[in-house]
Amino acid sequence: MQEEQFMQEDRFWLLVSLKLAGEATSEELAELETLLQQRPEMGMRMEVLNGLWMGEPEDQGRRNDALNRHLQRLSNHLSTPTLKYETAVAMEDAPVLLPLEAPRRRIHRLLWPMVGIAAAVALIFFISRRPENIKNEHAVERIAENTISTKPGSKSKIQLPDGSQVWLNADSRITYNESFRGPFREVQITGEAYFDIAKDKDHPFIIHANSIDVRVLGTSLNIRSYTNEKNTEAVLIRGSIEVTIRSSPDKKIILQPNEKLVVQNGRAVVVKGMPSVQKYEDAPVMTLGKAHIQPKDTVAMDILWVKNKLAFDHETLEEVARKIERWYAVKVNIPDERLKHVEYSGVFEDESLRQVMEALRWTGNFRYSINKREVTITP
């Protein structure tokens, strides 16, 4: 399975190179589109390459330096000589020479100064995956890839290789490349995590969640993306982020501080009474609004869990039950369907399971029983 994935990526980067060079046939463009649909997370990488290609001339020096740093790091894991990208300063019509043999098909127009950076990046990804290098790369990735997970009832704080800090909520998992090699800093998140991301304009930070991809340069945000919940949420605390919806990759949403994006997994429906709602055919519903700020300490309700506070903000008892399950590592049963839809709000700090259930019971007028690690709520 992993070998097939590498072969698919080989083909992807060759097709990207051909497209940037203007040499891709209609069949190759269609194949690229199919691959993007199969691997939506690759679309973000392609966008960054396009950004490098279309950038302003005055930014060339900084981009070239960043690219050469990436080439040097990549060379450490290849048997080929050190790679380097050179710009043509006074030779506008002269080709840029790379000390590499182009694989399979020569891409002449890619090697001209106008598209040199984008070509170099695309070729690097492809050449680094040539058959003679795949075995070595497999060994490197097995060592480099980290997966950190938390069990229900526990939380964790970690520091990524670039200095970014991540708080992982209960029953969550984050996967990332330990060395953060390449032009991107990418992580995959399942569950809930709060990010305080180190700034690095040359290496965009990309978060892949259940149904969204989030691109940032340096910011603080909260991502909630549990597989057993219908919503995927992004709350921006500081900075700015660009969110791509997987099923509508051409739609970009820019969040500002204290804004919250909710993506409802499944077919599109119209949500009424929201500040901003966009509807896409056969696409998720996106609800954009202000994050609820708690007046006492001006902290968004969505990230109170980082401060070890269990918070509910107009959430149904069914949603509250899921939070309680993860927070206290228990199972909550609600046999009565009517009870599931009653909404609750509240903040609990250092409270036991029984104390939380008692507070909810007085508010919601229900009964409950606790049997070992199982809670049952009845009318």
C-alpha cells in the first residue's frame, strides 16, 4: 500500500512539472485532476508551487535562498550530488542548468529562468522518488514520522521540530514528519488540538483535518475534527489562516482573529439565522461567525480546555455527553431521544464527574446513574 502511494506521488509530481512547463497533454491534465481528487491534501502543495512561480521578481532572492536550503537538506538523504538552484542574473534568455538528469521525459521549458523556481521544486520532489532512492526514503520516513495520541481522560502538550507548540485534547491524534523536511510543514490531526505556530514565511504550515486543510504562516488556532462528530471546526485566536474545503477546493475562506468556521460533514443544507452562510451543491455547509469570548478572562470558549476547563456553549446534551466521555474516560448513554436535543452552557474547573452530572441534572431536570465507567441519563 505504501509502495503504491509513493508511485502515485511520483506520477503526481511529474504531471505537475509538465503542467507548469505548459507541456502537459489534455490526457495528462485530466490524470492530474483525478489524482488531486484522490489525494486532496496534495492540492495545497501544488498551490504553493504556483505561488512560487507567480511571485514578484523582487522576492526571487529570498525564495532562491530558501529553495537552496531545502535542496541542501534533501541532498543529505540522496545518493546524488548536492543539488542547487542557480538564477540567471544577466542572461534573460539562457536556460537554468540543474545538475540532475531529468527523468523519463525532458522538460525543456521548465528550465528557463521565468519558471525556474517552480520547476526546481517540482523536479526535486520527483527525482527524490526515483526507484534507486525509494528504498532509502522509506527508511528515512519510517524513522522520521511521528504519531502522538491521547486516550480519553488525558491531554498532552508537544513541541514540533520548528518550535511550534501543540496542545492535544483527549482522544486525539497528531501525525507529522519529525524533521519537517521540504517546503511545507504538514501535520494530520484527528480529534482536537490547539496550535501556537512558529512563524516561517518560507515554509507554510498546513494542517490536514477531517474535511478541511488549513494553511498558516504564524498564528494561534484551535482545530476540532473528531471522526464521530458531524462538524469540523476551526477557531482563529491570533493571526490569519486560509481554509480549503476538501469537497470544494476552489473555495477559500480567510479567517480573522476570534472568527470561527464550522464545516458540517455531509450534503449541503441551508442553515438559517447565521451571520454568514454559503451553500455549495453537494458540498459541506460552512458557517462563519464570531467565536464566543468568555468575559471573565477574554478567552474563547472553544479553547478553555487548554486551561483544563470543561466548557459547553449552547451545546445539546448529546454533544455534552461526548465531551464528558473524553474528559472523564467514561461511556454516556442517553436512551431518550428528547433529552439529547436539550441545550446546555457552562464552565467547570477541577470538578469531578459526579459534580458535573449534578450541575447538569439540576439545570436539565433529568436523572442519572453511574455504574463504574458508565453513565446513564434518563427523564
